[in-house]
Amino acid sequence: MYSYRRLFEFTQNVFLNMGCPPEDAKLATEVLLSADLRGIDSHGVARLSGYVRLWEAGRINPKPNIRIVHETPSTATVDGDGGLGLLVAPRAMAIARQKAAQVGTGWVSVKNSNHFGIAGYHAMMALEEDMIGIAMTNASPLVAPTFSTDRMLGTNPIAVAVPTNNQPPFVADLATAAAANGKLEILQRKEKKAPVGWIQTEEGHRSTNANELKEGGALLPLGSDRVHGSHKGYALSAVVDILSAVLSGANYGPWVPPFVSFLPVAENLPGEGIGHFLGAMRIDAFRPADEFKYHMDNWIGAFRKAKVKKGEKAVLIPGDPEREMTTKRLQKGIPLLAPVERDLEALAQRFNINF
Amino acid sequence: MYSYRRLFEFTQNVFLNMGCPPEDAKLATEVLLSADLRGIDSHGVARLSGYVRLWEAGRINPKPNIRIVHETPSTATVDGDGGLGLLVAPRAMAIARQKAAQVGTGWVSVKNSNHFGIAGYHAMMALEEDMIGIAMTNASPLVAPTFSTDRMLGTNPIAVAVPTNNQPPFVADLATAAAANGKLEILQRKEKKAPVGWIQTEEGHRSTNANELKEGGALLPLGSDRVHGSHKGYALSAVVDILSAVLSGANYGPWVPPFVSFLPVAENLPGEGIGHFLGAMRIDAFRPADEFKYHMDNWIGAFRKAKVKKGEKAVLIPGDPEREMTTKRLQKGIPLLAPVERDLEALAQRFNINF
């Protein structure tokens, strides 16, 4: 078990050693470790060495000039200047919130960025101002569209955070694939098999090999197969790609520069970096915030009271498991798998810092 | 086979007999039959008798005063005054487009409406102005959240239409359930079984009975079960419900007044009618439209060229099947199942009009 404080100091130190200004190193650390706190172990400190690898390859600019390149009263296009997505996304979200404060909603499409951690963090930034927050990003091409064997899309997540009154906030944060690559990475570290319906082989056959992606296989869209609606997961993933990248001028589809080390960067890129899409909607742009929050509490209350299927414990509200995990891990610490510990030890040596 | 023209005249006649003004009857018909043209047989003329049933029950106002009750430069809340959703949604979408023309994007949450036909129609309204169109609605509570046996959500669709240059537009239109109730209705009319993963029994066991919903069963969210991501389909459906109804003041969750005749209207409703959420984003609020459309063509071209899985014909782009069906049915006519024909004959008698 590692305390949040300990992982925070270490991670911040790594970002400082990459050349990030102190304020940026702190924010990037907060965003990255929000994944560990929320139990999304695949997206947290386990990926720190991945960011370092991209930085060493010259694909991350530690001192980016993040700026608006196009805007209207309710929109902006932001150039992330090759910065850490962990920094670019919160800055873009701040612009979305400013626009929402002025004209009701704000929408920011981002190009020239990198992996932004968990989408939920960015969406939740809107909550404190009684706004609904929305965050999406495209990602390494690992998902095959329905009927295809080519890896054309990322696991392209969508997060939506909704303010409440007495209930904790509603926070949906979901990959548009049947399972995110991070889940496979955990199975790999544990040397376990994957369920049928998550991945296919290079030829499109069903597979339970958690290492299948390294052998040319692909993740499947949410829905898994055509009969169960994989064309819907594919369409949602495509929408995320279009809003994040075709709208901003980032790379899209099979050209998204990969975060994973086993994929090469494509040639003749049609855009710059990876793309995000961030939105903020002021609740009182639609109805008084207290009315809305009263009804959100009522909505959540009704779902909590829904009849539970035999053998299950409770009907969950999106955000419940992550919030409970955060409380637990802040108290008891964050467990790391042995391969992640070894990764962090190597980073400590690499930068000559303590772990 | 029935010609589009014939079904159009008949349907328009029915709406006129319900007391709709001529212009409204025409628009409602166009919206309703866009489903038949696009091959979404469940949502088209097959539902006409359902609208009549709601009208007879006093749940549809044929002469609604559709109006904005709250607004900011980029948002509006619209009261549909109990009108046909087939009319309310296009009016709300027109408001979203006007707002987008002025400040870059427009977002309209609608209360006090009824079933609005297919979401894709409304999203596609934005295309002609080089805008991305978005449409969602909540619907009859038939879907059980993950781990529950209660029917708490509708099949709550999401549609996104994206303009292109030489390629046909990208049009995603998907229910957030594994399969929409309309698909079960078709299986019922054909007396066929449903695949495992679409529905569960009243106790939460797997079922292939296409009539299961009439016996207390529930539809399953996109993802079908927890391992394959049903919590993601549940979360998406919840987001649609919140944006459509909690934001506007419509009924939400288990209180949505049902379209299907086998469910009663709940008591102590927390809102008015059903809710929709409509959005329009001007492409050139983010980047020049010609640049965007060049890259959308490139995106679509890349996906069309993706390797096809053995045994399948082609990798489809969202909107492909519906567009091909429209061309075919405008030429060759629209097939109707016998129970639908009988329904329409009964309506002809009811209103003393020709079919």
C-alpha cells in the first residue's frame, strides 16, 4: 500500500524532472492520480512511465503554450502545443466554463494534445459552478469497427458529471469499447484471461488472450457483436473521434499517435497530436439550479430504491464505485501491482529521485 | 408494397382528422415516415395507431402552443404544450439552429412533449447549414439498470449527424439499450424469438421471449450484462434522461408517460410529458467548414477501406444502411406487415377515410 501523499510527491517529482513548471507538475499529478484514487488503476500512476517514454521520444512538450486558435461566444478550438493532456484538458475545460458563464454553454475542441488521464476528472471540474461537465478524447487505435479486423478507433471515453443537492454527484465515465485497454493491461499484469466479447484475433475470431492486441488483434466496440449492438458502440466511438479531432484539427481514426509502446506512429498524419472535446452547460441556462438539483436527488433516490436482482447487492448510480474507492484509498492507501512498482523504481533510478 | 406517396397521404389525413393544422399534419407525417423510408419500421407508420390512442386518451394536444420558457444566448427550454413530439422536436431544433447561427452552438431541452419519431430526423436537420446536429429523447420505462429488475429507463436514443463534402453525411442514430423495443415489436409481429442478451424476465433471468415485456420483463442496456459493459449503456441512457427531462422539467426515469399501451401512466408525476434534448453546433465555430468536410471525407474514406472480416460484405459508416434503404423504398415502395396493415385499415374506418 502506498499513501496518496507518497505517490503524489513521487509523481510530481517525475513531472518536474521532465521540465514541467511547478504549478503544471502539481496539476498533472492531481489529474493522473485521480485515476488511482477512483480505482481506475489502468489510467493512473501505472501509466507514468508511458508519459516519460513519450517525453523521451520528443512527443511531449513540458512547457506548452496552450492557446485558443479560433472561437465564438460559445466555442473555442484550442492548440495544446504538444503538452501533457493532463494539463491541456483542464485548461480547455476552464475555457468551456468561462464561455458557459457568459452565454449558457461552452464547448472546446482540442488539438495537438496527449493522453489526458481519466475523462471523469475533467467533466467533474464543472460541478462546483453548478454546471454539467462533459469530457471526451480520442485514443490509440485499438478498436475494430463492426465487421472489420482493422484497428481504427480508440477506446474513446465519454464522461458526463451532473450536479446534485444532497446526493453525491452523478458521474458517468465510460469507454465506448466493451472493455478499455487498461482492463487488459491489468489482466496481463495478473496473467489472467479476458472474457469472450472483449477482443478478437487479427483475423476477427473470438479470443480470450489478454495479450491479443500485441499479436495484431483488436478490442471490440461496446456491444461486442452486431446482434448485441456493437454498431452502436462503434458509432459512439466515431462521434467522440469526430468531435475531438476532426473538429479541432487533431489526428483521427487510425492516425491517432498511440500511447501504447507496441504501436508505431503512423506516417502522413492528417492532423496534430490527439484530440479532446470538453463541454460545460450552466444548469440555470435551462431552469433554476435548485429545482434541477431537487429533481436530480429525486432521480438518484428512485434508482437507489429500484428492486435489486437476486445475487446482487445494490443498484448503483454512475460514480458510486469510484467515490467509495476514493474514500477507502485516501484512508488505507493505494495498492500497486509488482510490475507497476518495478516501473516506478526504474523511474526513480532514471531521474535519481526517491521512491 | 405501399408507395411513400400513398402512406404519406393517408398518414397526413389521420393527423388532419386528429385536428392538427395542415402545416403541422404535413410535418408530422414527414417526420413519422422518415422512419419507414430509413428502414426503422418500428418507429414509422406502424406506430400511427399508437399516436391516435394517446390522442383519444387526451394525452396529445393537436393544436399546441410550443414556446420558449427560459433561455440564454446558447440555450433554451421549450414547453411542447402536450403536442406531438413529431412537431415539437423540429420546432425545438429550429431554435437550436438559430442559437448556433448567432453564438456558435444552440442547445434546447424540451418538456411536455410526446414520442418524437426517430432521433436521426431531427439531428439531420442541422446538416444543410453545415452544423453538427444532436438529438436525444427519453421514452417509455422498459429498460432495467444493471443489477436491477425494475424498468426505470427508456431505450433513450442518441443521434448525431455530421456534414461531409463528397461523402454522404455521417448519421449515427442508436438506442442506448441492447435492442430497442421496436425490434421486439417486429419479432412479435413475426412470431420469432429474441437473441439472448436483449431482455430479462421479471426476476432478472435471461429470456428469449419477444413478449417478455408484457409479462413484467425488462430490456437490457447496451452491453447486455455487467461483464460486457451494461453499466455503460445504463449510464448513457441515464445521461439522455437527465438532459432531456431533469434539465427541462419533463418526467424522468420510471415516471415517463409510456407510449406502449401495456403500461399505465404513473401517479404523482414529477414533471410534464416526456423530454427531448436537441443541439446544433456550427462547424465554422471550430474551424473552416471546408477544412472540416475535407477531413470528414477522409475519415469516412479510411473506414470504408478498412479490412473486412471474413464472411462480411463491407465496413459500414453510420447512416449507410438507412440511406440505401431510403433510395430503395422511394423506388420500390414500403412493405408493411399484416398486423400493421390491419391497424391502418382500422384507422381508415375510425376516421372514415381511404386507405
